[in-house]
Amino acid sequence: MDEKEFFCRRSEQPDDGVYVSTCPVTYALGIIGQKWKLPILWHLFPREATRYNELKRSVRGITNMMLTKSLHELEEHGLVERRQYETVPPRVEYSLTPRGRSLFPTLKELYRWGEEQMRLDELRKA
Amino acid sequence: MDEKEFFCRRSEQPDDGVYVSTCPVTYALGIIGQKWKLPILWHLFPREATRYNELKRSVRGITNMMLTKSLHELEEHGLVERRQYETVPPRVEYSLTPRGRSLFPTLKELYRWGEEQMRLDELRKA
DNA sequence: CAGTATCCTGGTGGATACTG
DNA sequence: CAGTATCCACCAGGATACTG
């Protein structure tokens, strides 16, 4: 990845007016950029598996709708795995796949930068 | 930054119903997460300075409204610097601050991960 | 050239109720 | 327990026109 190749490329499709991004950063944000994705992943990171309702309790403020939708999307992208036990009452557990865990170093970088920015912004306000 | 400290914390303020995120990742995405921020930064990265209209031409599809708004916000957060020359017609140049450039390693990480995900998704479709 | 000022649309995310 | 099904509000982002 040299510098010239790094910068965002967009492929233009004038026929239907649709721009398809081929930019990996945009692609990544499309996977983890929505409101609840990261809070969910955060809860899963340090754990083996988590049940639906435990997740719902831990991710403050999330509704069934959003939790279900987010989990589906994360599953579709292969970051999260759903395991269902055929018991009564039902028991469903969610866990990170290796692919989900591969996000950790990247998030750590983002965390580091964000933390730096928070400190700098604090200093400017003071 | 140990693992326990890493995960997202939100401070709850029940009085006005507002949740203020103290999570550095959320903070970072609040700065660079909007639609046009990264495309703009991308154009600035390999350059010394760029004029307003050059930026507008390069960032495909952006309107005056969005370009102006995004640049203002980037300036507020100290990532971008605006320099105005008192000539007729006016000449305004935008460039990255050191703080803006400090984003580069982080973006490279996100790029790397996103690229990996794109390849994996391609393989699954095939 | 480098922006502002208005007005408006669409779609993310939320509220609420219901169920295998 | 672990979800669906409907309906809805809000605001990021866009279209268009105008200007120092």
C-alpha cells in the first residue's frame, strides 16, 4: 500500500447515477459505523458468549428492534456468531468470530487517537 | 490502557435524558464519521494546500453547503487550517494541521482492516 | 472565487405492542 | 426468552438560488 494507492477511490457509474465506493475505509465504516455496532462489539470482546437479554441489559438504551437488526447485520458480515440451544425457554448466545476479533487492533488505534483528541479539546476549552 | 479500561463507557445524565459518551472511539467517529469528512481529508493528505474550488472539484458530488460545513467543523476540531489571501478575486487555501496529519496512522489501520473485509466478502460471494 | 440562505427529502433509529 | 411487526419523528444531508 503505497501512498498513491492509499487515497480513496470511488468508482463512478453514471448510468444509474450510483456511486459505489471502493474505498476500504468507507467499507469498514459501513460495517461498524452505525449507532449500536460498536457498543455491542465492545460487550462481546472480553467475553466468550453472551445471551440476547444480557446484551440488551448491558447495552444501555438499545431496543429489541435495534439489537436484533444490529446483530443480524454483524452476523451477515461474519463478525458475530449466533448459537441457538433447543431448550425451553430458548437460549441464544452471541459471540465474536475470529473475524470479529480481528477488529480489535484497529479499534485500539482509533481509541488511542480519539483519546488524544479528547485531551487536546479539553485543554483548549480550559 | 488495559483491557478493562478499554471498553466503551457512557456517562448517564438522567436529568435531561442526555447520554454523553466518554468513549474515545465514539468521540473519534464524531469528528471524522460524517459523510464527507474523510473524502476531504484524503484529498488534503498528500498536498500542501488546496483551494476551495479545487477541493469542490476533487471531492465528487459534494455541494457548497456540505463542503463549507465540513471544512468549518474540521477547522473547529483543529484538523484543518484555513488561510485567506486578501486578493481580488479572493483566494482561500485549506491545509492539514499536524493534528490532522496525526490521523494518518489510524486511518491506515482502518484501511488495512477494511481491505481485508472486502477481500473476504468477495470470496464468500464467489 | 468562495462562499450563504432557504427549503426539503429520505432513511436511520425509536416507541410501542405483540408472539413462538 | 428471544425475538417481530407497525408506525413514526427527527435531522443529516441535499437542491437550488443568491452574494460580498
